Amino acid sequence: MTTKQLTYDDAINAVGFGNFQRKLMVICGLGWAADAMEILIIAFAIPAIALEWGITASQKGLLASAIFLGMLAGAWFWGGLADRIGRKVGFMATIGVDSIFGLLSALSPNFIVLLILRTITGFGVGGTLPVDYSMFAEYLPQEKRGRYLVLLESFWALGTIVVAGLAWLLVPTLGWRALLAVSAIPGLIILWIRRYIPESPRYLLVSGKPEEARAVLERVARENGTTLPEGELIVPPAQPRPQAAISSEGKLARTNSCCSGRSGFVSLATTRFHVAADLLPRAGHGDVAGLSEYLPAGAGPVAGLFLGGVAGRTLGPYPHHEPLPVG
């Protein structure tokens, strides 16, 4: 008797979207919000740091750039690691690195130590974004991937608004060290919660562990109130190259334009935080300007989110439904 074969997409589509994916979206999304806070937080702290240590304009720029240098290395390192040894390792380690070293930044005795710690924090942040994205995507049914991956990114805007509020409350009264310490706490809480998320079943399947992959999918099905069909899980056949599929439909230029435009909105919002945090104190607004001066910068990520949603509905679903490698 021939055993029925079941591809991963068949299995995840049968499991469906339910409580498990909703919880995972919140867990991944709060990680994204924590990352947004770590990226933008130094903009609010720099004026107070400059007053305490008397750092120069060049040192301010170096400190603001440190997390991005770490992200550059982190994205390359963690992406490759997640493809080789599993999503779960990166899923845990990245949020741990950026939260722990973000917390240690609050204890920095001098500029050099702070610079090193912020770079290591960026090393963790650079891995959280791609690893979380892949982890969440690999648990989503095909028809839900586009919509819910865009919703995941809405948590970034949440992080920008929360960090502005914390800066407004903490820096004038408790100082920049309190701001860095409090902003690291959400990531530490998320690190504890992430222990209960299993390894990506798709990664287990392509790694030659179909029994473990099936066990994870059955757990997801139980939480969603569905049933995983009987059958042997198999690695799906190779799909056409995504680049060729988009080009053949004449969508490559529009896709690139939408992605570039969305990234531009987010980058512009990040830059605005840093510029505002430096210029507003010079204009007599104190070490940290009023909350109303900073909250509009959250419109940048929101605009990018809107653009991504509109592009997805206008261009239609992406023709290649298999999640791509992280690294």
C-alpha cells in the first residue's frame, strides 16, 4: 500500500491560521517593537550623554551609528546561522543579545564602553529582524503570508511611539541611564516567553527530521482546533526562481519601487528622530523635547506599512510561496 505524501505547504494549509499564529505574531511583533526602541533610543539619550561626558559632535555621530554597524554584521551572521543550525537558536539568541547588552549599556562608565556595548546590541538587533520574519512566515498558510507579514511590521511603529514616550518621561527626571535600562526590559521578558515556541517545522523537514516536523505541526493543529492530515511529510520540489517569475509578469520594476519606497519611509523616520533629538535641545526645548515633537516620526513606519499593504493588494500575491532562506 502506497503511503500518501504531504508537502509542507499542504500540511501548513490544512493546519490553518489560528491561536498559535496569533500568539506567535505578538511574540515576534513585540521583538520587532523592542528592536525599534533599541535603534532609536540613543537619539534621545545623546543630548544628556553629551552634557555628562562632554563628547564632541564626531563622537555623537559615531555613537548614533554604532548600532547600525552592529546590525550590518548581525544580519549576515545570524541569517547564515539560522539556515545552518535552526531558527530556534537565532530566535532566542538574537533577542537575548540585544536586550542584555542594551541593559548593560545603562551601566557604561565611559564613552568607549558605551560605544562597544551599543555595537554589540546592534549585532543582536540585526539578527532579530530576519530570523523572526522567517520564523513567523514558515508557520503561516500560503494565503495568509502577505497580509500577516505586513501586520507583523506594524509593531515597529509601536516601538517608535513607546520609546518616544519613555524618553519624555524618564530622561528629564531619571536620566539617560534609566531610559536605556527600562527600554531593555521588554526584550528580556520576550526572551523568557520565546522558550515555549518550537523549532520551525519547515526547517525540521528540510533538515531530514520529518517526524519532529510532524509533531510540531500536530501541536499547532491542536491549538488551532484543526487536524493534520495523515501522510508522509516530504520536502516540496524546487520552485521556479522568484526573480524570473516576477520579471516574466512585468512586475519587477514596480516591486523594487514599492520596496525601495517603503524602506525610504522607515529610514527617513529613523533619521528624523536623530536630527530632532540633536537640534531641538539647541532651540531651547531642553534635553528632551516634548512628546508631541517626536510622535510624528512614528508616521514614517506607519506610512511604509500602508505602502506595503497597498502594494501587496495591487500587485497581487507573490508567485513563489516558499519562504526564502534567512541568510
